[in-house]
Amino acid sequence: MIKMIGKRVRRQTLVFNLLYWMALAMVEQVKDKEIRVNLINALDKMEGEIK
């Protein structure tokens, strides 16, 4: 039972990391500093909720 949960969590974090890096790459394209800061804050909030 615990092993199954561990596998599921690991898979979710892998998917999240992929999405996170894709989002970061998109943030890099954003030239407007304020928008970039808001996006990074939103990502950090999401990361905090998942962990």
C-alpha cells in the first residue's frame, strides 16, 4: 500500500517538474519584469502546495 502511494507521488512530482521547467522557460520569454515576478511567485506557491 505505502509503495503504491510512493510511486504515485514520485510520478506526480516528475510531471510537476516537467511543467515547472516548461513554465520557467515561458517566464524567461517574458520581458516585463512585473509579470515575470508574478509568474514566479505563482509557481512557488504551487510548488509549496504540492510538497
